[in-house]
Amino acid sequence: MTEGVTLYISGLSFNVNESHLREIFGHIGKVAETKIARNKFGQSLGWGLVTYGDITDPAEPISFMNNGQIDGCRVVVRVADPEKDKIE
């Protein structure tokens, strides 16, 4: 099975959760997983990851949301770096 692309989304409002990301990015394709980076107290760090199950070309989802707004905040969307963009 081909693994889909994972996107890094920064600039997220601290109110945005995984379900919110799934709903927004799900308009482009099937979202396999969403994660929000959190500190040890469970508070959002303002960035997250969206992994698609059926999209391997990141151009469409990046153009769809890069410099767009989520919950009133401008977000930056790029392809995630598997070495440094990790959420435990």
C-alpha cells in the first residue's frame, strides 16, 4: 500500500484540535491521521500534522490551505520533514 503525503501545518490557533484539522483537510482527500503537537500539560504548541491516505502529491492540499485561515489564524502548510517534524 502506498503511504500518502504528510503535511506540516504551523500557525494554528490553540483552540484547533485533531477533528478540526481532519474536517478542513478532508475536503481534499481521505485523511488517514491528524496530530496536534502538545506540551507536557496537553496544551497545543500551535502546529500539527495531517497525513493523507490517498494523496501522494502534496501540491493540491498545500495550495488549498497554505496562507489560508483556520480559526482566525493564518497558517503555513508544507510537506512534513519526517526527521524533524515528529509528534510523540
